[in-house]
Amino acid sequence: MTSFADLVSQLCPAGVEFKTLGDVGKFTRGNGLQKKDLVDSGVGAIHYGQIFTHYGTSATVTKSCVAPDVAKKLRKAKPGDLVIATTSENDADVCKAVAWLGSDEVAVSGDAYVYSHKLDPRFVSYFFQSSDFQRQKAPHVTGTKVRRVNGTDLATVKIPVPPTAVQERVVAILDKMERLKSELEFELEFELEWRSRQLAFYRAHLLSAPLHSAKSMKLGDAFSLKAGKFIQASKIASIADDEHSVPCFGGGGLRGYVAESNQTGPRALVGRQGALCGNVKWADGDFYATEHAVVATPNEGVDPRWGYHMLVEMNLNQYASKSAQPGLSVKVISDLEILVPPVDEQRRVAAVLDALDELANDISIGLPTEIEGRRKQYEYYRDKLLTFEEKTA
């Protein structure tokens, strides 16, 4: 088989033509589809939120359907079209796309665009994942709390348009790489899950072991629990740089990076808003806590790391309000009772759990590093395969 480099040289000796997405296709906004319309059978449908949580580069079967009478009112994606989520809470996820390769049309929700074109669908979908696309997209992302891109701006993004044979070879290579990456990640993540379960077992055992010297305290007496402060989304960078070097934590954990801190660690933080409220994160050094994060400052007699593990073990999400937007009341959790052993015992327990925690979760060592390394390797080769010398006029 001809190598990829030789194929490009044979078919594109003078380079590859670049065109705007608007020149080679058309963007059509979805409409009307809401989560409450989704059912298990009927006409296939793709809700924009599912593109983040369920779909990969392409799909032949939808996760959900809508009733035929609802489908009649909705815009559709045809086989070969891309369905693009154009709304997200962060810049990186805006314009995540899935190539629809099923046999029938599917209904598409608002906050998503259908991109109809004549190129290889998976080639275009891979291009939407590339660093080149992300770079061209960035100036067009707007909004504060919710980030979005409109179809008019997307139409200005330039895409390489090599011959069909080259597009197909790119797709074949990336499909194989993606499959191998997924298989390896599954194996590594299985191992990581096992280690995490091991940590959870020992955490539950060590933090619940009866001690005559332990005393009962309210959580609000063991910690000072205070919410952070609001900061505009426009002041939060998704990637750290010289001007934005301070980690910023919200209700779901790390939101990005800001210019100035409002807290100094080490501290445990508890998410207090959204589906992930009750989750516990750890912050060292200077950081910024938003109004959706509760900073748990240990009072005298409470070891910070023991306190962190205790907060994790308490599963605080169970105390969240049962509403459309779950929330965690500081007053409610302040009244919860915990058993606090002497500081020396706290430190002994914390040292054991920290060692297991490091083995399972520390991004700088072990399995997470291997998983991240494989992802970066895949992204590097994906970008190289989608980079072509531009044909001059």
C-alpha cells in the first residue's frame, strides 16, 4: 500500500486547496427539541447536550428518539451531515461535532447546527477536533456564563480539502488510532477504577473505625464553611497563561484560571451548586473560589488532609436540594455530626489515605499520566495528518 506521504505527494504535488466551511457546505440551526421530548422509540433525535456526554466522532444509532408528531416540526440532519453543539459552559467544548452516518434522517435540537457538505463526514468531524479548528474558532466564541458560536462565524473557518482518496486515508488511519487509544484507555481506566475502589474501601474503614478518644462535633464547628465570590466568566481563561495563572474553582471543580486569588490553601472545597454539588476538591497555594464553591477551613484540632478525606467520605451530595438546579445549603451541612479523633490519629489515617489517593489519582504519576500521555500522542498525530501545505494560486 502506498504510504500516506507518498499518496499526498502523488495527488497533491502543488499542495492542497483550502476553502471556508461556508464554501463547501451549509449551516442550519436545529429547532424546538427539548429534553422532555426525548423518548426511547420513534424518530431518531440528537439533543445538543448528548453530543458532549454520549457521542464520539460519528454515530449510526441515536441515544434517543422523539414521537413522529414531534419530529414533523423539527429540522433534520441527513446521513453524512455533521451535528454540532454550538453552546457550552467552556470554550473547549463549543462546536463539538458528531458525523451522522445512520440510514435515516434524525431530528436536531436548538443550540446545535446541522452542517451539510460534500466532503467525507468523518474527515470533517476529525477536523472539528483539530488544533487548527480550535485556533480559528477561538475569536468567534461569545457569551459570558454560556459560551456559543454562530453559524455565520463558523462559515468563515478554513478547512483543507484534499482529494477524496486522501480524506479517506486520513479517516482510516485516525479510525484505527482512535480505536487503539480507546482500547488502551479502557484497560488503564479499569485499573484506575479498581485502585479508586480500593481507596474508597480503606477510606470508609479508617474513618469509621470506633475510637474511645474520638469526640462528636458538628461539621460547622470542625470547619469554617464559607462560599467564595462571584467572578465574570470573561475573566476566566480555560488555559493557564502569564496573565491567568491562579486556579479558579466553581461548583464542579476547576473552572479555569484567573489573574488574582481570593484564597490561600491548603484547603478543601465543596461544590454547592449544580448536579455535582457536594463534590470535594483540594487546593494548594493561591486560588480563587467562586460563589458556587464552599471553602472548608479546618479549625484548631482538625488536620487539613484528614478533613478532606472525611468530607469526601460524607457523600455530601445526598443533602442537596431536590430541584431543577440542585444546591447544597451551608447551614444544612454545618449541622451534620462527625467523629473527630485526636490529631495524631488523624494524621496517621490521612497519611495512609494520601498514599492510596496519590497512587489512584495524582495526575503527575502512574495511570492518569499514562492515559493523558496516550491522548496527547493521539492528538499530536491527528493534527499532523490534518495539516497540509496550502496550494498557492
